[in-house]
Amino acid sequence: MFGRLALVSVVVLAATNVAVRAATIRISMDKLEISPAVAAAKVGDTIEWINKDALVHTATARNGDFDVTLPANRTVSSVLKKAGTVDYYCRFHPNMKATLTIAP
């Protein structure tokens, strides 16, 4: 009986200690385009904003949730803190538009 109880305890502890791992989502800006133009992530995930252009870009949320400046040929990371669907664009090149859906 003790062996069975110990085994059940170990299984329950292992199940409750499984860490939820945040993902890293890569979004690039190249040749004045955002790719992917539609992306999905979860709260807690990290976005790697990769600027492959020789121009400065931004990832500016229309609802004010984020405003990331991306120096030329650099990568900037940010962690998502709020759920929702966010339309964003580059302030310097407003034709660069995309959507990020963030699940809780």
C-alpha cells in the first residue's frame, strides 16, 4: 500500500511541477515588409523583432500596447504581457502593417 501511495504522490507532484514554457516568436522586417503579416502568440511569449533592413523601423501597436523601435540590421526582444488582437505598423513606413493575436 505504501509503495502505491508513494507512486501516486510522485505522479501528482510531477504533473503539478511541469513548467509552462514561453515560446519565442520571430517577426522580421525585410524589404519594407513585415513577415509574417499575421502571427499568433501567448501572454509571456517573447517576440524577437528582426530588422533586416538598412532603415530604422518600429512595431507600433494601434491600441498603444507596445511601441518597439528597431535599429537597422538589429534584433530587439520584448515579452508579451496582455492578451488580445493587436494591429501594428511601422511609424516611419505606415504601409508596413501586421496583426498579432495574443492568447491568454
